[in-house]
Amino acid sequence: MARLSDRDEYLEVIAREGYLPRDADRFAATWDSLEEAFLERLFEATVPFGNWRQRFRAAAMETARLVEAHRREARFLSVDALAAGELGRMRRARLGQRLARLLDSARDELDDSVVVPEATAGWVLGIFFDRIYRRCAAGTDPDLPSQVPELLFLAVSAYFGTRAGLEELARPLR
Amino acid sequence: MQSPPPADNPHPPDELAQLPHGRHGLPPEFVDRNQRERLIVAFTRLVGEVGYSGATITAIIEGASVSSRTFYKFFETVEDCCVAAFEKAVEDLRPLLATAWEGEGEWPLRVRATIAVLLEDFAELPEVGRLLTVEPFVAGPRAATPHKAALEEMVPFLREGRELSTASETLPPTMERGLLGALNARVGRQLLAGEAASLPELLPDLTQFVLTPYLGPASAREAAFVQT
């Protein structure tokens, strides 16, 4: 995960000046590099685990840690990129689709009788995006790792029901 | 040619109409309100077309047919205008949501009816939907504050659902904020993708998501797909 710790000068530029169309190439290059680094970190964090809930828990915790440890990069992906018009929208949509595919693998572990809406992954991503945005934009919300149990509760409930979600609340943070 | 003063004119201009040039004799407070409203409407339209980032003062004043001096009379920055537009949109939406809520008796149906009205309204006025769900995130912390307050206003209504939950004691205290934030994000994404017209199709799924933590998946699904 070398790339997340490499300081990208453009992160400072966009934070200071906002997105400018003349910087489209720099924006795209920075986004692509951070997206790959983020997904790589998620992969590393989740690969030791066998079932979806364990993997999801590990991915959520890793995301929360990354947001706290790499605030500038997290802010770029969640806040600054919103101002980047169509280019930003397309990048966000691509990342969203990649994460949604990972999330939706929960369906492999569902009982056949359970009907989970197609849009569930998008819903779960929305839960995370909202909290990450608020943490990065204003910095006033509680630190993200402390919010993870609640986020897990909401996400796991959406796929596996309230009882399963509540188990996440009772589980100690690692 | 000058317009006749209001005393001679039984039909003063519409609140949002461009005012006649020259000495029109309209009360100054009417003129102020008209110009401010036009700026807000122009900003909201622009947001629908190009988003907050494209809503420059030049584009706003062009859309409102006023001078930059008039813009600065009411707002210091585009962000100020954004906050005013947001607050106006919430003001307009509030009675619609209240009527939908009060129109149903049972809590799950109230939630469903309220989400339905929200989706229909945003399908019809995507620029307002975008202003309320997406642009506060783009415009920055000042604009995000009224957005957070607007979501907070809805929390007690959702919280009533805890009375129906067998696990109400163990539900996380800020769960309602999480559900509303996710609802906002889901709707915002659809609007950004230019798919406002199909927003009402999200109703059963979104209702199910919101109800599930309170009722469990089976009852939530039943209430979400109820025929009304």
C-alpha cells in the first residue's frame, strides 16, 4: 500500500482551489491511483476471512481506519471529487460498482427463501458514504471506527435481518 | 413606456415575474421579495443543469435577469444563495411530507407514503431533488448544516417505529440518522445519473430498507409492497 502514503501534490491543490477543469488529467490520475490502493487494502484486509460477514466487518474497519489515517486522501475521494462534474461522477460510479459487486456476494450466503432487493448494495454504500462525507467535510462527527458497529448493524440487517444486525452491535471492536 | 402604478393596475406582477422596467411604483418590499425569489429560482434551475460547481454568480444573475448589484444586495456568495435556496425548498416540501404522513394511520404506511411523496416530487422537480440531496455535499460545510438539520427534523418520525420493534432497547441511538443518510445518498445518486423519472420505482425497495431494522425483513417487505 505504498501509494496511499505517497503524498500527491494534487490533493493539496484541489483542497485549496477546488476542482478546475484544466486539472482533469491530474484529477483522474489521482483518483485512479487512490481507488486501486484502497481496493488493494480492502483485499488484503479481507482475504484471511472465510464468510461474508467476517470479510465485511474487516473491510468496514479497514475503511474506517484509512479514513482516519489518510484524511486528505479520504477527503479527495468523498468530498472534493463531488465538485468534479461528470468526470467525478463517472469515477464515483465506477468505484461504487466495484464495491457493490463485493458487497453483493452476501447473496451467496442467503437462504433461498429470503428476498433481498437488488438495490441493497447501493443502500449499504449510501450508509457508509454519508458517514465518511460528514467525517471528512466537517470533521465534527465522531471518529469513524467508533461508528463501525452501527454501520455494520445497518448493513448486515439489510442483507440478513435485524437479529443478525444486532449481533454486530454486541461484538467488540478490533 | 412606464407601467402604471399598482393603484391603477388591478393585476400586480406575479411574485416571480420579471418586474417592469423603469418607475413601476411597486412597493419596495415586493420588489425585494421578487428579486430574491428569482435569484433562488435561477440558482435552483442551474443546479439542475450544471450542479453547484457550475452555478456562478454570472450565470445566476443571467437566469434571474437581475444585476450583480442585486445579487450582492441579498447574498454575499453563491454558497449563501445555495443555503437560501435549500431552506426555501425544505419550506415548500415540508407540508407535502406532513400531509402524506398524516394521511395514513399505521406507522409503516406513513413511512411508505412519505417516501412516495418525496420520490414523486423529486421526479417532477429533479433540480429541487438535486439541491436537497446532492448539492449540500458539494457546496461545503455551511450548506451541509441546514441539510443535516433537515434530516434531523425527520428523525423523531422514524423513531416512532421503535415502539413496534421487539429489539427497541438494543437499536443503536443514531440509527435513524443512518437510515436517512442512506436514503439521501441513494436518491441523490439516481438524480446525478439523470434518472429522476424512475425515482418512484425505488419506493418498495427504499421502504423495505428503512423499515427492516424495526420490523424485520419479512414484515418490512410486506409493508413496502402493500397495494394502496
